[in-house]
Amino acid sequence: MIIATAPVVIMIVVSILRNYEVVYGFSIFSLLIAFASIFFIVPSVPHSIEPLFIIDIYSIFFLGIIIISALLVTLLSYDYIKQLEGVREEYYIILLISTLGASLLAVANHFILFFLGIETLSISLYIMIAFQRSKGTSIEAGIKYLIIASVSSAFLLFGMALIYTAFGTMQFSAIVSALGNNGQLSALVISGFAMMLVGIGFKLALVPFHMWTPDVYQGAPSPVSAYIATVSKGAVMSVLIRLFFNIRGFENYYLFIIISGIAILSMFIGNLLAIRQQNIKRLLAYSSIANMGYLIIILLTGSSKGIQASVFYLISYFITTLGAFGVVSLLSTARSEAENIEDYKGLFWKRPWIAVVFTLSLLSLAGIPVTAGFIAKFYIIFEGMKAGLMVLVFSMIINSVIGLYYYLRVITTLFSTAGETSLPELSLTGNFTLAVIGVSILILGIYPGWLIDIIVKFITL
Amino acid sequence: MILVYLIVILLTGAFLAWIAGKWNPIWPRIISLAALFIDLIIIISYISQRIQPDNKWLVDIKFEWIPEFGISLHLALDGLSLVLLLLTIFLGIISVIISWKEINSKVGFFHFNLLLILAGITGVFLSLDLFLFYFFWELMLVPMYFMIGIWGHKNRTAASNKFFLYTQASGLLMFISILAFYFIHGHTTGVYTFDYLQLLGTVMPASTSMLIMLGFLAAFLVKLPVVPLHNWLPDAHTEAPTAGSLILAALLLKTGAYGLFRFIIPLFPSASVTFAPIGMLLGVVGILYGAKLAFAQTDFKRLVAYTSVSHMGFVILGVFSFNELAWQGVVMQMIAHGISTGALFILVGQLYERIHTRDLNNMGGLWEKAPVMGAFVLIFSMASLGLPGLGNFIAELLILIGAFKTNILMSCLASLGLIASTIYSLRIVQKVFLGNRNTEWEIIDLNIREKIVAALMVIVIVWLGLFPKPVFDIAKPAILKTLDSQKVDIPPFPVSVNNEVSGKNLFLFSQKQVKN
């Protein structure tokens, strides 16, 4: 709830002060308070506010992840946004509003709230993506996202309507009880869920709904790309998991086939298209498509262990992605984005620590030991094999090798002999954030036991 | 605890070396040497210990790591790992010394990678938890990738990518197998664990066992390498800096052989026997094909790389012969090959530093200019062709005798490899040091540092050739243990397996051969 008040307060503050540093500081402050407040809610859960909200440990966990990611994005945005000309303070307001939308998704127990959350999130994202008004690509990306997101919302709404026709309720838990125990879904319900899946698929950038991703990632300011890749996707994923597990979609033959197909396609197409990319942001976009493909394997495991695996994966994926995009945004200036792989030539010899964080992030995306990504991938493969999803697991293995190839290409560039490019000076906060990210990647990779313990203890649905 | 220290010392050394490299390039070298010497002392202190009859391991420690999945930090040392660790640390020291002048750029980061690889290899030789094993298995890849990719020769990028992708792809297959094994064990016993000792003796249907074993084999055979999967090796060896080639040839390949011993045979007692004829065939093909390709090379370093393929053929032939004699030979071959081929790589590197070419056609008649170097190359070429009195001879002879008991045809074919190796080894000496002077090179003979390194390696190889008994003694309990695991429900094997040659006879026998 604190996140909700923060933007309002900031708006007032802005109208009085209009000082970049103050707004920045206040956003961080409010996110920190919001995060701290999470610990105070824990004793009073599960708590549901009928009929819209449900606040259980699961949603609290996601709230925590979302807030932390938003916080890291805020920290990483500082230098980048500061260089923009014109109004800049609104950026943080919009960022907080969209975080509010994401948080709503995490606690949603009703289609209305689900839709509300998604719209809040998307509409503020349009603005954030197109925030650099002087740049053509940025506007293009914004409009692209606007159109695609509207279409996907339409699908989502239609799906909700179909399900409402079938059950006469829009509350998740009521739908579950309406489904009963017979396990058989009628054609109407299945098409309803399929429609919703299309809408969600757009948001998560799953193949075949992925076309917008590379352009938007490329056009948007780098911190915003990071935000889309983490907060936005994580929030939508949290609803998807809750919904899918509630209706026990994995028991339904058609949904099973559809999800498997989407997962396999996302992995292969994401990874294969990433191979030829020369632009690091596009490369990361395709890699995120593939990563979402790995993640939805979990939907089919149908066990609460699977959910635990997905939570771990999301956490590690968030940290990793924030690391990668963080490096990109720190090395970018408002005038020139450091987006060509060539720009990173010899980075290791010029800025060793930044390059180390970048390398760790890429290795983690590739799933190499000592990094968080390895344990996360292991967790998913582990649960996948336990559930007997051999085809999916093998596709994931094949894709890990394909993925490795393009991550290696970037890493090789980092370590090749130095190029001529000049690099911007780095601020203290940026360095600090990257250091935190780098260290967490290592900690999760070497000693993941404690986090797994926490997840296993708390997360059930 | 001491086993953990072995790895921790190397890791700490790695980071210190990296940081210290900022100030003065001499520091990383000294720090690396210091870390390696501490490890060496620790390991030597274990040599005198003997395994108690009731305990199969010299040291055995276990901590929880990720209890949720049954993953533990389980390290243990037995004779086999001890011998290989000794080799690892010894060659580690050698690689620091030979890089003293060769590596001039990014010295700190070089030693960071070097020590990290050695830590990974040490971990591989000590892990008794399959997850931990995989962890270390992958850990040694990344720094090796950097080593080839940053300090290598002209085509380094392609070579390092190829190396990484080959090993990573096969490693993932092994990973799937490990997980499958884990679940099968869990389903049958209710205990979900990655612990090697508990996984031993898991009962499963023959076809499943075969599939899972193939996953493990993929990783080990790529690393070894066995012929259809050897494609990464010549490139990686040729493009790597000298220390990189040394570690690749002498240590990384051995992790594959070690894996066969430690994991394939005990975990899959019957499936491995079923696979044995194919394994032996792969070995023979490797021996002959590697030798043939070695003969055809014009690049000196590539030639040496192909001899590795040939020599590793003996290892897999021996492993799948299933008797003590052959296995003692395999252990010996791992060490002897590590020393002899490693030394050849070092000498090739030193030659390259002087004349900046590796093309055999440009060399010739170098003996007059550099007699000491020529003599060393001659010695190690002789070792490589299996001259009695040097370590490789004992190894290959034992493997051939062992294989002969199991499969006469394969053994006979494999012994043709000895002839082939004679041809290519003599060709090295002929092309480089004798014969016509194709180009007039200004060449300085080996300096003191290089002489010491080469002399050390000569001492070791001669010692292995004349007094192999200590190695056999240390490795024997481990081998007998592996052989024991084999006795569990063996299906009738096509050709009789003879385990009766006792250790004592074996040594008398081998030493007699040497004296002859």
C-alpha cells in the first residue's frame, strides 16, 4: 500500500521542488519502506480482502522480488536519466506507478484486479519506453509496445469474458471451486484460458507472441529494458503460476500440449535468433525469450516443488538480467547507447570490475557453475525430470548449448584486445549496485542452500 | 578438512595473484608458486600413509552443502586420486615456471586462471558427490577457455569456442545422466542423494543402466578424447599458450580417464562390461588413427597433439580390459603421458619462442645450434614411442598384456600402434634436429631455467621407467577396490576375465621386463 501513496507524494513534491536528486532519493526511500513493510505483514498472512485481494506468503514473496528489482532499476537509472534533457523527475513517478501495477498482479485474486494491474503496468511502461522523446527509436518502441499491449489486453479480456460466461464468477478461488474435482474442462473454458494465455504470452514475450521484444528492448532506455525484462515479466508470471496451478491446467491434455509447444518454440526460436545479433540489447531480448521458455516448463510439473523452482529461477534470472542490463545502462549515455557488441571490445582491460560483473551475468544466463544461473537451471531440470518431462528437459539442454555459443561470443569480445571506444565515467551508486548484483550472483551460485531453505519453507500454493 | 584446504589454498592464491598482478608481474608468479608448494607438501605427507584394511579411503570428509537435494561437500582421497593430484601439482609448478618469460601481458589474470583450473582439476580428482563432481568438472572449463582465448595463438577464438562447446555439450549429457541416476536411486531406496558411496550398487534395468552410462561416457570420452569425438583437441592444443597445452594434455585429458575409473566402472558394473568390446575397439581405432594423423602433420604442435589421441587410445583400451594388470598400466600411462607429452609441448613452445614457426618443413638441422634442446626432445620422443627404461614403456606394455587376456585381436591391433608411434616420433627428431637445414635460424640453446624444467621431467620419466613400484603400490588398493565393485553380479563375459595375477608377481614381472 505504501507504493500506492509514494507516487502521489512525489507528484506533490515535484510540483513544489522539481529537483532531480530529491525525487530520486525519495523513490529509493519509498521502495525501501515498502520492502521493510513486507516483513510486518508476514505475521498476519494469509489475509484476503474479499473479493479482490489475496495476500499469502506466495504473493508476499513476489512482492518482495518485485520491489527489490524496482529498487535496483531505480539505482541503475540514476546516471542514465540524469543525462536526459528536459523533464526527468517524472520518470521515477512513472516507475513507481508501474511497480504499483506489478504489485497488484502479485496479490490479485480476481480478474478485475488482474486486468487493472496489467493495465497500470503497461500504460506506465509506454511512457517509460518512449521517455526519450527526442529519439526516433524510443518513440517507435513505445508505439509498438502500445499497440501490441492493447491487442494482448483485448485477448485477455475476451478470455476472461469466456470464463465468466462459463462460471459466472471472476474470482480465482471461486473458479477453482466451480471447476470442482471432475478435472474435465469444457471447450468454452479451455478456449477462455487459451485466449488469456495469448494475452499473457504477449506480456511474457513467449513465441509466437514475441515479435515486439527485440525492437522494444532496443529502443527503450536501457534501465527501462531491464525493468520490462524483470519486474513486468515477474509480476505477470506470478499470476500465470497462480492461475494455472489453481485450475490444475497441467492435468488438461490440450493446455499441456499448448504450453509444451510454446516452451519448446520459445527456447529454440529465442536462442537461434540470438546467435546472429550484433546488438547487445537485442541479444538479451532474444535470450529473455528463451529464458521464459525454460521457466514455463515449471507450469507442467504440477507440484509445489515446481513453484519453488520457478521462484528460485525468477530470483536468479532477475539478478542476472539486472546485472547485464545494468552494465549496458551504466556504459550508455543518453546520446549513445552502448548497444553494439563491438562497443564492449576489451572492456575487461579498461574497466575490469564492470566486465567481471558482465561476464558473471552472461555466464549465469548460460548456466555455468559458480553462478546463480547454474543452480536455477539445475533446479528446473531437476523438477522437470522428476515430473517426467523428458522432451522438454532435453530441449532445454540442447538450448543451453546453443545459448552458450552466443554468450561466449560476447564474453570473448569483452576479453579481446582493447578497442578505441571511450567510456563514460561511472558513478558511485552504479558501481555499488553492480557490485551487489555480482556478489549475489556468486553467493547464489556457491551457497544457494539458505535461499532454497526459505523458499521451500514458505512457498506453497 | 585438509582436502578442503587443498582447494581453498589454490582459490585464495588465484585471487591474490590476480590482485597482486596490478602492482608487479613478479608477484602473481611467486604467489602461484607458493600456493602450489604448500599443496605439494600436504599431498606428499599423504604418500607415506597406508590405507587401513577396514577403510577404503585415506581421508574422507563430508559436509552438507544443499541438503534439500541431498547434495554434500564430500571429498575423499585414495591412491588413484593421490597419484593424479601429485601429477597435477607437479605440472602446475612446471607451468608457472615455463610461463615466466612466455606470458608478459595480463600476468595477474593469467595466474588467476591457471590456479583456478588447477583448483577445478583437484576438485574433480577428490569429489565423491556427483553434483560436486559436475560442479568442478564445469569449473575448470571457464578459466581454460580464457587461457586459450586470451593468451593463445592466431586462431585462438575459434579454438577456445570449439573446446568449450564440445566439453559443455557432453558435460550436460552427463548431468542429465547424473540426475536420472539420482532419481532412480531415490525411487528404489527412498533416499535422494548425490553421494557416490550411497549410489554405488543401485539396481536398475540393464537398458536404463546402459542409457545412463552412455551419458557419462559422452563427457568422459570427449574429454579423453576418443576418435570420433576428438575434433576439439588438435585446435585447442595448437592454439593454447604452452602452459595451456601442458595442462590440457597432461591433466585435463586425465580427468576423462579418471572418470572412467571412478564412475563408469563402479556405478555400472554390468553395463560397462557389455560396452567393453566397443570401448576396446574405440581404443584401438584411437591408437591407430591418432598415430596416422600425427604422422601426417606439418605443424609441430599439432603433431604432438595427435600423439595424445593415440596415447589416450591405450588408456581406454586398458580401462575396458577389466583386469588389474591393464589398470595398473592405465594409471602408469596417465602419469607417463602427462610427463612425456607435457614435456614435448614445453619444448615445442620453447622452440616457437626462438624461431616463431611451428612448421616442420622450415626446421631441420637444429641439432648443431641447440644440442641440449635436441637431446631433450630426443629423450621425450623416445618416451613417446615406448622405449624400455622410460615410463611409457611400462604403461603400454602392461596395457597390452592386460588387454591380451581379454581380447587377443584388439591387443594385437593395438600393438601395431607401437610401430606407428616409432615412425612419428623418429620423424620429429629427423625433421627438426637432423636432416637438411631448410632455413638458417639464429637460435640460442636452452637457458638454465628451461634446462632445470626439462631435467626435472627427464628424472621423473626415467624414474617411472626404472622404479615404477611406488606408483603401483599407491594405486593398487584403489584398483583392487574398483575390481571388487566389478565382481558384483557380472553377467557371463564373452572372454574370460583373469584377476588372479597378484600384485607381487606383477611387479617382479614388470621389473624383469625392464631389466631385459
